[in-house]
Amino acid sequence: MARIRTIKPEFFTSEKVAQLTDPAKITFIGLWTEADDYGVLQDNAKILKGHLWPLDDTKTAVDLSLHVQELIDLVGQGDWGVAVV
């Protein structure tokens, strides 16, 4: 179930976030709303696409997977205090 989350102003001035494509940034924010309080979310690109990009027929589950891969690649560039498994 989606949750209400807040975005800190620092998100928009982050040099790391600035490296992402705009669709990956929106997917990143959307993933926050889908994750539970422990950061766990469903690992199904089709379902996540439906939740995060429901009215955008130009986006596919493959696109969402590419956005997530962008995030994983970015996390691998530094210590964000997260584990990629």
C-alpha cells in the first residue's frame, strides 16, 4: 500500500541525484511511496510501473527496471548507507 512521504529540499540540490535522468528521479521518489517503513517493496516491475506511471503509456516495466538500475549504479558510487542485494 502506498504511503505518504515527504521530500527534503536537499533532494533537488543533491549532486548525486542530479546525475539521474528525470524519469529515474521520479521513479526514485515513487519508490519511497511504495516502500514500507523498513524500505522493503515488491520486486515486480510490472506492478511498480502500474503504481508509479499509471497514466503514462510511453513508460513500460522495462523502462522502470532501467530506472532502478540507474539508482543501483548510483548507489554503488558511494556510501549512502544502503545495501544492494
